[in-house]
Amino acid sequence: MSIFKKKEEINQINNKELKENLGNIAVKLLIDSKDIDENNLNGLKVEFAYLLKIENHGLEALYKVLYNNNIYYFAAQGNSVERIALNEGQYAMYKEITLNQWNIKE
């Protein structure tokens, strides 16, 4: 048995259920804060920079919700999801650093 995890076990970017759950949490937070209209979600899109499940650490994700020409950024860590203040340059930088750290190719 190897002591190293395979990339596939860490990288959860293709885990549709997990992505939907995190996306739904972000949308609920945006509805609750009145940033988006729950009666008009047309054009809403969720994009993930990365989605990792790390042993002895848990979930680690960076993602954004695009809606009506606005971008809202979110981070998930362990059992917590929070809206964060980033710009697109920072988002891209954190994505690149994290994917490189875990040797994950897009």
C-alpha cells in the first residue's frame, strides 16, 4: 500500500454532487444577502478553480458565481463555506498556486 494519495483521490473537480452542493450553498448565501433574485436565476453560472478533498484536512475549494455581470467569490474549507473578497487576478493566482502545489493538470 502506497503512503501517497493518487491525484484522483484528492482532486474532486469532477464530483458533480459535491459541486452542486457547494454551488447551492453559495446561491443561498447570495439570495439571503439580497445580491441575487431567487425568482430570476437565469444566466447564473458557477465555476470552480479547484475542488480538493485532503486527508486529515477535509474539503478545500475556491469557486465563483457569475450572475448579471457580477462575480461573487467563495471558499470552502472543511465544513465551512464563506464569501470572500477577491478580484479575478487573485482568483487566477490562487488557482494556479494550488493546482501546482498538488501537481494537478487542468
